[in-house]
Amino acid sequence: MKKSLVTIAILGCLAYLTGCSESHADAPAQQVQAFKQPIDVAAVKEYPVQTWFTYTSRLEAMEFVQLKPRVSGNIAQVNFEEGQQINKGDVLFTLDERPFMVKVAELKAQLASAKAQLSQAKNDLKRADRLLASKSISQEEVEHRRSLLAQHKANVQATKAKLDAAELDLAYSKVKAPINGVVSRAELTKGNTVQAGVSLLTHLVSDDYVYAYFDINERTWHQQFNQLKGDKTTQVVMQMLGEQGFNHGGVIDFVDNRIDIETGTLRVRALFRATDQLKPGAFARIRVAADDVKQHVLVPEKAIGTDLKNRFVLVTDEQNVLQYRPVTLGDRYGQMRAITQGLQAGDKIAVNGPARVGPGMPVAPQLVEIEPEHASLVMTKQAVKALLVAKRGE
């Protein structure tokens, strides 16, 4: 009887110890499962992209005029408001016309006198010809009168030319706008004396289109843009100082005919429709896309880490464990970066990179979507056409 009780007691102790050991063995696995780091994970995708090149420029008006008088005189009137929209032919400054009118009147009188002298010379020559027929006058006298007639003809022509010049000066006393555009402030105002071709009156700029010149280095030209022509078929986008995106669309309308041997660059010009934001002289950044379109995986910049040798991303495997994956970077597109080697479409990466996690760490993935926003991946004619139409307000 005692042996049976002892045996039962021993078996009970063994069962208790076995249960304790099993519960302690399951605890680490449960703790590991409980403390998996939750992170955002996204399946990467491929996109068609082009290589973009960015250049700096200063905007220039298509037409720029430093308005100077063509005659000297005193300013009698300023006929515009500063910053006003003006049309070609508008009178901007009026000079005192009286000296020019006096000169015109004087030359008209001289022309009338010259014409009267010419008429008299013609009559004298006719009379001399009749007298010569009856031998009442010498041949020498006839030739003299013929010479006087030629002199009076020349005098009439010279006086006419002086009168034309005086009338032209009178017309130039009204200083007109040679182009359509916007006028600057008046550098000289009423009462000032101006000198022909010297005194600066104001500035005019055209306001329909603006130019942006930039220089492409010779190596890039031959590798990426050797088919580029100034035929308005190549699109570009532009960013103004202080803007976040490249929101202005334009076209290449000029490629220089030679490479500058001193700088090793080729001058190129882009044409943009002018708006209130696009002022001549403004700083701008021009982006031009290479002709070739390629497929590349795009990932957020923040997903990329750096160690001593490589750029890398963290990829989740089938067990939801992060794995180190070295990658080769391509161009940047907004907040996204092209990956040329190391990733394939469908690979799942840690969106926020190695900020809080590292290789070999088990994680609790939370699937999210990543899409390139506000970034130009491929330049299309339709996109640029839409931008240009928007600028026209059509």
C-alpha cells in the first residue's frame, strides 16, 4: 500500500514538472511573435522613365528695346503710365514740335523759290533755242542757259530732300513704340532736354513669349542630345525661383551652329509663353529629357540606406524577416529614385528604410502603396500642349 502511494506521488511530481517545462518552452516563441516591429512595406513597381538634365538660365524677352529719341529737343509730354501695356505705334513721348515746324516751313518756301527759278530757266532755254534757229544768239549762250536749267533742277531736288528730312525730324518729335509689349518707367520726364541717339527715355519688353538660354556640355550633347534641333518639337519644363515643381512647359526653338571652343558647350534656347510669373531677367531652372525611355523600379528616397560601401534597401522575405539588398541608383524623380540594379518589380521593401529596423529583424509588415507624385517621369507632347494651352487661357 505504501509503495503504491509513493509511486502515485512520484508520477504526480513528474507530470507537474513536465507541464512547467512545456509552458516555459512556449514563452520565448510567444514573446518573439508579440514583439515583432510593425513597419510599412510596399511592393515596388516599374515605370517608364527618361533621363532628365537640369540647367540654369535667366529669362529674356523676345524683343527688348532701349527707347532713345532720333532727334534732339525738349520733352513736351509723356503719354503713358509706367508699366502700361502698349501697342506698336503708340506715341510715348512728345518733343517740342515748334523748332521742327519752323524748319519745315522754311524749306517749303525754299522749295517754292527753287521751283520758280527752275520754271524761269526752262523758259529761258526755250527762248534761246528759237533765237539760235534765227542765228540771233550764240551757241555758247544756249549752252550756258542749258547748264543753268540743270543747276536749278538739282537745286529743286536738293531742297526736296532737305524738306523730306525736316518732315521726318518733325515726325520723330513724336517718339513711338516700335513693338507691342510693356513699358517701364520714364527715365526722363517733361521739360528735360534729350540728345538724339544718346538720351535713354524708357525700356520696352515684349510680353507674348520669353526665351531661356542654357549651355549643354559637349559630352552630354553627343551622348544624349545629338538629335536635338531647334524645330519646336523637343519639349522642356521650367521651374521658377521659389516654386516646388516644374510647372511651366515650353519647347526648344534654337540650337546654335557651333560649339564654343573656350567652354566646350553648345548654346540652346527654350521658348515659353509669357505669363505674369515669367518676367525677363528672372532666374529659372530648365529640365530637358533625353530621347530614350527605359523601364526602372522607383522607390522612395527615404527607403534607401547607406553603409561604408553600398547603397541598400531592406527587403522582406517569406518569413517576414528583413534582408539586406545592395542596389545601384539611377536618376531622381521628385521624392522617388530609380533603381537600375538590385530590385525587381514585386519585391517588398521597407518604405522608411533602416531608420528603426535592420537586416535579420523579424517584422510585422503593413502593406502600403507608393506612387511618384508631382514628378515628371516621361515628357509627352500632350502634357506640354496642355501646359501651353493653360497659359493662353484657352
